[in-house]
Amino acid sequence: MSDLHDQMLAAHEARDQMALISLYAAAAESANDLDAACFFLTHAYVFALEAGAPQARDLHARLKRHGREA
């Protein structure tokens, strides 16, 4: 995950929201447990909302499937 982590840091520094969405979604896929995955998904979702990105809908649905919204 360190390469992914380094990419995340670079995307934060560059304020590249589209990269952040993809990187946090990728981190969710490689997470070892559901809580960690949903932590990363939540971040990806927030970045998608801020950017007005179409991925927001899918990320929201994934969070709902994992019971992160009632």
C-alpha cells in the first residue's frame, strides 16, 4: 500500500480530486476489513461530491450496501 499511499499524498498536494477519487476507491478495494474499506470509500465519496463527479452515485451505493447509511 505504500505506493498507493505515496500516490495519495501526491494527489493531495496537487489538489487533484479526480485522482483522489480513484486512489481512495482503490484503497477501499485493497483494505483488509470492512471498516477500513468504508473509511476509504467515504473519502472517495466526499471527493466525488466536491468535484461533482459521476462516481459519487456508485460510491454512495457501495456505502449503502455496507450499511453505512440507514
